[in-house]
Amino acid sequence: MSTDSLYQELVRLRETLENHNYNYYVLDNPSIPDAEYDRMFRRLQEIEQQQPEWQSAQSPSQRVGALARGHLPEVAHEVPMLSLDNAFNEDELTAFQQRVQERTGVTGDLQWCAEPKLDGLAVSLLYEQGQLVRGATRGDGYQGEDITANVKTIRAIPLSLRANEQGEFPERLEVRGEVFISLASFERMNEKALAQGSKLFANPRNAAAGSLRQLDSRITAERSLDFYAYAMGEVTPARQLDNDSHYARLEQLRAWGFPVSRETKRLTTNQACITYYRDLLARRDALPYEIDGVVFKLDAIALQEQLGFVARAPRWAVAQKFPAQEQLTWLRGVDFQVGRTGAITPVARLEPVEVGGVVVSNATLHNADEIERLGVRIGDRVTIRRAGDVIPQVVGVVVDERPANSSAVEFPSRCPVCDSAVERVAGEAVSRCTGGLFCGAQRKEAIKHFASRKALDVDGLGDKLVEMLVDRDWVQHPADLFKLNALQLASLPRMGQKSAENLVNALARSRKTTLARFLYSLGIREVGEATAQNLANYFGSLDALMAASEEQLQEVDDVGVIVAAHVHNFFREPHNQEVINMLTQGERAVYWPEVAPANAASLDLAGHTYVLTGTLEQMTRDEAKEQLQARGAKVAGSVSGKTTGVFAGANAGSKLTRAEQLGVPIYTEAELIKLLES
Ligand code: 9MJ
């Protein structure tokens, strides 16, 4: 290849890779598969290695990071980076709005720009001649740290500005915003740390901060950090700016290539701010990233300038905070819970405390390593965190307030339920009871799982009831459930004749199931609903699946070496074979309609991804999901450019809006039913 065409390839690769980042992070519309991105990235690195003189500080190859020496140098902010005043309730917000009203002299309604308040790390990004030349932390607002190499690894941050519609960008532009980590990336990070027995991050904010302020930016590169812009610092020359609206400036930033949160809205009344706050608070747990409140900024720049600043915060903006997700309380004791797979989890018993509107009296301590890392003792004052639908956790200890009579947490060496030995596999952080189904706790969990909604879905068989049945030895295996009779059940406390009969009927109904549900109900390690469905689709029958080799299992979608080994081993275990025989043979056997085996490609909806939103009338969303998956489709929780279509029921909200923005086809429930019946 001639040097000329090699250089052209390099230019094309750089452009395509950065365009992909723009499509992905700014437009939320991924244009190429990740594998293709990786392939082009490697090709770019290869060319730059061959021709070192072509390397450039703006090349996407810079996004892998490098080791810096010494420390992060200091950077002075020419325009100070301010913080925000807080409002802790609606009255404080109203008082703020009244002050602004008086100071500006505006009598009618004011216009506001409303933004989610991201909980990450504020950064400043400086572009000269359209190129990213410096990234800095906020520091104390006047002086921060130089983190240029680190911010370059964040794919949401453009390395070069895009020209706007007029083909322009400023000679010098400072952009401000928040570097944060999505909840999904945070959980992945902590799951990995938990499995390796290494340090957990207390919250996404710490994870983002710890990842960004690294001397080795290769570590930053591995952490999938994200970025949203929310302000401009210096802009020279100023002629490209809409000088009248903060909201319009954010749109301008988007045009120059910066991601801006889709939740950012222009509001035209003071009252609308309260509605915005309540709406976002209600949707807080459904957002893919953590926010700790909302920010209201006076939209008119002229009025912002008129009001100016006091101390370190603007007079024209306020952060209205959400209820805190962390609280202090006392650790009264630690119990050890045994899970379905025998994993032993230390559970903190707490002095009850309200966290984000819910009273918390138990929290997880994860495992022995985590107890050691926290250095926590019984009696300690501890920080509890409860966020989204994640189980509350102990994330910190106030050592200064440790009482004199505190005591050590002793991890048991024998199972607290069945007294079998507790074993910890080398290299794993979890300790497990070795009792298997001999252990009452594991049996209870296995039966709860068997009867749960996504498994055999036995209506009316709650956790407490399962515990009673196992404690009385009426049920030792899932198959024993089907032998229960109404007379016997009616003798249980808080169980009348009628509910006993209902339960027996529900059990009888649940015996008619699907192969996928049955597989899921067995509780094979690493086999969730989606994997169970893939296995059922691929093999069609239980016999074929049980006979499959590890290699054959690996042919199935999403089944790798580890899952294949778990499935294979499960069916080789004589005890499991016996349980399956008891369940599938005899008068009260579990049964399901036979389906033709198919490899994934021959299922008609394979390769399609759908999103279900709003309220469906003819079926639940879970039912629709199951039926779509049975035809090979994927059902996703959020809309992206890869979504085939969105099925929208009544009162569909942001997912519907998102689909409209992205031009993703939208279908009615009637069309969904037609598809499922076709
Ligand atoms: C956050 N943290 O999301 C500001 N912020 O504006 C938003 N922070 C801010 N705006 C001026 N959305 C100073 C800080």
C-alpha cells in the first residue's frame, strides 16, 4: 500500500471512530457494533505504530491512556468554577425564586433551565483551535488538577470540536460539566471487585472520582466513565453564542459535539420547576445514572449577569436536593444468611434509620473481605447507603465514634443453619455452606426460587409459607410441593380452608409450564431467565439438553465456557437427576408443550430487539417479554438506535419520547398481539 493511501486510511479511521463516539454519546444512536469499533481501533493503532511520525494528540488512539510521572500538576481556572447553593425543600425553592424575582425586578413568570444534578466530578475542558488541549478538575474553584490525559480516555468527551451549522467553532472554548459513571458500569466495577475480593467503591461518585484522578490514565480508560456538559466558561470570539438563553447555549454545546442530558428542559413558569422536581424524583431510580437533585438556572443570560455571584455561588441558580441516599446509624449485630447456592452473606442488623424515605434496619456486608476492609465492629457507628432497587449496604465506619464495648465480627466456620463445614474456594471472595440440599436454608431458597414468579409461578406460595413447609419436613424437594393436600395445608397457622384449596389449585395449575421456565426453576448456577430461554429454544427438549456436551452447550447464544460447565455438571449430579425424575414423572408431574428444536438463527424474531413500555391491557409486560423471547427476540430496558421497535401501551413516557427522537418504529398493543399470533 502506498504511504498516501495508508495516510488516507488513517484519517478515515480517526474520523469514523470519533463519529461513532458522537453518535453513541451525544445522539444516543450507536452507528456500528462495538466489535467493529474495536477492530478499527486496533487498525488505527497498528498504522500509528508503523508510522510514528503520524501520531497526534487528537487521535482516538490517545483514549487508551498512559502512565504519568510524579503528580497531577495544578491548573488555575481563569473564570472561577463555582458551586451551587442548595434548596432542601419546596419552600426553599419558592423562597429562592422570590428572591430572584425581586432582584431582577421581573414581575411575570421567569424562564428557567432545569437540569438533573449529576453526582460525579465537575471538570473543565479547554479547546484551542477546536482541539482539546486541557482537562482539569474543579479543585477549590480557583485551582484544580491537570487531568488532560485522563479526560482523553473518556469517549463521551470530544477530542476535537465539530463545526456548527454555520460551519463555525470558537478559537478558544472552555466547557464545564460532570464526569460520572453509569449505575450499570458502577455495578459491574463492584461485582468484579467483590468477586476478586478487592476494594469496593462506596458509591458511583467515589468510583468516578477515584477513576479520574489517576496518575495512570490507562486505569481511567478501563472504567467506562461518562460525561454531560452543563455550562460554558470562556468563549472567544463570543459571536457564535446565543446571548439570551442558557438552554440555547447547551444546544450549541451539543452541536459542537458535547453530550447534554436529555432531561434538560426549558421551563416557562416558577410552578413548572416544582412539577419538574417531583417528576424527576419519581423517576430517580429508573435513570441509568445517579442524580442527587435537580438544578434550576435562570435561562436569560442578561439576567444572570445582572444578578452575579455571592461568595462562591451564582445568585441565579439553585440545586434542589433529593432526599439523601446515605445515612448514619448504629450496627447492633451481624447475622449470617445462607443463600440458594450456599453462599453465606453477613447481614448487618441496624438501629432503624430512614434512608431516602424508607426505614432500613438490615443491610448487607457482602463477605468476609468486605468486613475486614471496612474494619467494622459490632457497636460501630456506620454509614448506610440505599440507592435504587439495590439492597442497602454498609459503606463506611465512623471510627472516631467507636464505643468502648465494641466487639469483633466473627465469620462462622460452620453453617449457622445445618452446621456443615463452610468452605471458601481459593481465589473467590464468597464462603459457602457445603451442606447442599441437606442444608435447610439452601432447601428453602431452592423451593422459593422454584415457585417464584419467573419460574413455576405458584400463586399464593409466599416465602413464609415455604419456610413453614420445610421446617415441618413436609417439603424436602420441589416435587413434594405437588403432594400437598388441602386438609394438611389448612392445619397451618393463618391458613384457612379456602386459601388451602386455592393453593392446591395454584400448584396444580403451575405444573403446566414451559421448558424455559422449568429450566430456570431448577436454579442452575448462572442460568437466569434469558439463558434458560436460549437453552430451551436451542435444544427443544429436556432430554436433548441433558444429553448435550459442554461443546454443544457453548453453541447456544450467551452461553460461554463457565455457564456450559455449570449446566453440564448440574445434569451429571445424581441428586439433581433424581429431583428431575421426581418432577417429570408420575401422576403429578410437571409438563410443557414440546417445541421443535431450533438453533437461534431459525427463530423468526432472532436478531430483533424490542422495548415494551406503558401499560398493556391484554397481557402483562412480563408475558409479552416471555413470548417475544421464545421467538428469539431480545427485550431491552431502554431504547437505542439498535432497537427494532417499541411496543407502547397506555401512559407510555420517556421511552416513547426517546423512540420518537431516534425514529425507532412505534407499535400499538394490537400490533404486538398480531405479531405474537402470527
Ligand atoms: C450538575 N452537577 O449536574 C451545575 N450540575 O452549574 C449542573 N452542576 C453547575 N449544573 C453551575 N447540572 C455550577 C455548577
